Amino acid sequence: MSSPFPSTEGNAVPALGPDLEDLFEDLSAVHCPGIDQIFAGLRYIALTRHNVDRTQTLIATLAGGADGLNVVSVIGQIIARLADADTNPALRQLPLEQQKHARREGDNAAYWLTDPDLHQTASETCAAITGA
């Protein structure tokens, strides 16, 4: 099967490709230092040469780690934190019912983003790399 990224001289890591590059570009419009740092880290991971062990570890850390030990689970927990007026004072100006609704939806996001089923395919990717 032919790859969308042909071999490059010296077996260099290829560019991100238009779909991923467009996604980074579109999301960079947020102009938030924390998001910019996340994207810089993700771009670094995607464009850096890794060995097999590091590749497996990165996939597990990003989304495949069991028991919620992965970046996607952290994002879910941060969403819950941002959606809760108890931990995000900016939301305290909202009416109480709206605060409750935001907290409930943040909790839902955290629940789904930490669900082990969500991480199963990334975990299976790690297993495929390690030959397990």
C-alpha cells in the first residue's frame, strides 16, 4: 500500500500534511498562551524522530494509557474544572441554574473523555507496536 508520505531523503520525518496542518491553523485562532503551548508540544511530538519504544510511550501517554493515565483524560478533567464555578471564578457571574448546567455538562465531558472504551483503540495501537 502506498503511503501519503513518500520516503524522504535520509528517512526524515515528513511534514504534517494538509489536514493536520489546517487543523492546527484553524485552532490557533483561539490566541490563548496555554493552547499555543499545547499545540507547540503536539507539533513537536508529530515532527520529531522517535524510536519504537518512545513512539509506543507517546501514544499511550496521549490517549492509550490505562486507568486515565493519558492526556485525553487530563483534558476531560480540565474541562470539568473550567465548567465548575467552584473552581472557575469567571462562571460565578452566571445565574445559578446556568452554573449548575455548565457543571453538569463539564462532568459529562470528563466522564466520556476518561471512559476506558475511548482509549481502547490507542491502547491497541500501543500493543500493535510492541507486538503484544
